[in-house]
Amino acid sequence: MNNEYFARAKKVITDPQVLAVVASKRARQLALGNARPMVKCDSPNLLDIALLEIAEGLLSYEFADDASEEAPTE
């Protein structure tokens, strides 16, 4: 993992847990061939590519609104 890409991505997504989830999900998409890289990166490491995409502001995330889904009542 490239520390420079990590530091830049951390400025965009400040919560380390959210950053880890977003970067790992994006790296998995790239690994499975479900997506193509949106940036040119010298590193073949897919996590580096994901971090650079986050640092460049090309990836975003949103949380599902669990409060709107009510649990079934009996």
C-alpha cells in the first residue's frame, strides 16, 4: 500500500473504518473485473488504485437509511 495515496485518501474520507471499507470494496470490484480503473496508476496493486481514486474525489459513499425500514411486527 502506498502511504502517499493513503494519506491523500484519508483527507477525503476521514473515518478510518469507512475508508477501509470503501477502498476494499473498490479493490474487489477491480479484481473481479466488474469495473475499470478511473485513474492512471503506476502501481499494479488494486488497493493503491482504489486509494488514488478516493484521493482524486472520483469515489463517494453513502449509508443506507436503516431507520426508514421498520421491523415487521407480529
